[in-house]
Amino acid sequence: ACERLVQAGHIPANPLTTECVAISVGIVDGRPVLDLPYPEDSTADVDFNVIMAGNGQLIEVQGTAEGNTFSRAELDALLDLAEVGVATIAEAQRAVLADAPAPRTPGR
């Protein structure tokens, strides 16, 4: 959509410079888990939402100890796990965009 706006002269350049990816991580039964489905999320001892740019920079980190406290090492492990998930999603987004259909001709 942004490329179409650039091509049509409505905006000077694509304002999107990288992907923006959100993923959940948590500690369930003492183990770090990526992309928690609701059943795990609802029983997690620790639950985090991590939002990162496609280049690996953090945008937001929000988390809570819901059952037990957690250590700095566990936090680091969760952020490392989130980074792996974000990289996977960002790569999938890039692949989809690379195969995007050609822009439609207006009026069709």
C-alpha cells in the first residue's frame, strides 16, 4: 500500500523502514515458552509481551510475575527467546511482501 502511494506521488517515500513484531513469552512450569497460547498464558508464572523492530531494537517490553518471581537471568532468557521469535516472524513478513502481487491498475 505504501509503495502504491509513493508511485502515485501521494507521499515522497515509504515511511516504513523496518518491520514491527509483537510476541509473547513466559515461564510455564519452570521453562521458558515462546508465543504462549491462551491455556499456557493463563497458567504462566511469568508473562511478557515483547515488541521489537525487525532490526532487533526493542520497542516495548511489558511483563508480570503472575505466580512466582523471576530472576534477571530468566528475564534475559525470555528476551533472547522473544528475539528468535521476532526474527522468524520478520523474515516471514519480508517473504510475503517480496511475493506481493503487482499493484492494481486504478479503476479495475
